Amino acid sequence: DGKQITLDSFFKT
Amino acid sequence: RATLESAKEFKKVVDTVAQILDEICLIANEDGITARAMDPSHVALVSLEIPRLSFEDYEIEGEKEIGIDLEAFKKIMNRAKSKDKLILELDEEKNKLNVIFENSGRRKFSLALLDISASEIKMPEIEYPAVVMLKGDAFKEALKDADLISDYVILKVEDNKFIVETKGELNDFSAEFDEDSSALISIESQGHAKSAFNLEYLLDMVKGIKAGDIVKLYLGTDMPLKLEYSLGGANLTFLLAPRIE
């Protein structure tokens, strides 16, 4: 079921 | 000063946004009202847009930032009755937002404004391999089904089908929407898409959806979900970060 990531990395691209 | 025809409809907007955020800074200008913010954990983003045309009446000079405690606003909006109009009136002198329910009488709450500024967040430009439009209540029901089984859900697009599935320790659930499904309005995809999401957040995001509403889902593989729908004259857009193996 995985690990929750944040949105932050998607704002940097 | 802005007037909306149905306070009760707008209550659903406030209810939904308040599920994810504690406070919000509305930006009001001649185009209407917008707001955008991430939740404190940076897992979810909410973007709200109420175009000027959605208001029955709208008067403004320049641009105003209106910081709102959503818990307090939600409690007030819960007092809306079915035929109430809603008037939102900024009192800059008293630093309050007047929330007025107008029907046979007039009930006015004055909500203290918060000293917060609008976030500068722009929506990230993500290219999504799959876009699905489907009946909002069917999506919401599938999420509620998945919630019986686990605390996460996988949203998948493959072979022109949209699939909602989850696995628990013992039990599994899946819902498939293909071209024969009356709930599926359209599906566009370039290859497969598969991402896992926290169900609690997703259920919060779809809270305001009712029968007849249509949701638009943008999906990729291990990418944030973008979810859009309209509610009470407002356009709501959510981003939700995935769970990754």
C-alpha cells in the first residue's frame, strides 16, 4: 500500500 | 459585496474545503473569488474559483484578501436554510466578513478575519497520460466501498477502463467502469496509469458531490491525482499526492 509522499517534489519540476 | 442565490449550495463548498484546510485566504477581484492552499502536511491542495458570473450580485473595488477560519465559517454556513440567499460583505473597518442569510428575514453573522496572506502556489504543470470523466456519485460510492476494505485505494486506467481497487488483509474490492458503463462519460488515455491514494483524503475531497455532478480525474503512474468538479457555482480542483511503493 506504499508510503505517502508530499506534493512538494511536483512543484519543483 | 457578493450575493449567491443559494446559501445551502455554498455550504457544501465550505464543508468540502474545510475537510482539508483549517484556514484559507480568499482573493476577491473583479473576476470573482479564488483561493488556493495546501493542507498542513502538503499531501493535498485545494483550489477554489468562483467566477463573477456565479454571483447574483457582485460589487468590488480593487482586490481584497480575506483570511477565513474555515471551522468558524463552516459552523455559520451550517445554519443556512434551503431558500436563503447568501450575502458576503467585507467590512474593512471592523476587519470582519459579514455572512448574511436573506429570506423572509435577514440574519447576519460577523466573522473575524484572520491575518493571513494568500499563498503564491501555482498549480504544477503536470502532463497526465489519462483523463477520465465520470458521474461523481458513482465515483464516491466506489470510494465508500473501498473504505470498507482498506485505508488506501488504487486508481487505474487500462484498456479504456477506469478501475478503483483495493486489497485488505483478507478481503478485496474492485469497481470497473468501461465504455458500457453508464457512469463513465469519457476516457482518454495514452497507455496505462496506476497510482495509489489515501482514502481518507479522497473521501474528504468528494464530500460535496451529489447525484448529477460530474467529476474529471487526471491520472498517471505514481503521480498526484487531479480531481475537478463544480459545486454551487464554484469550480473546485484538488491535487492529492500518491502513495508510492
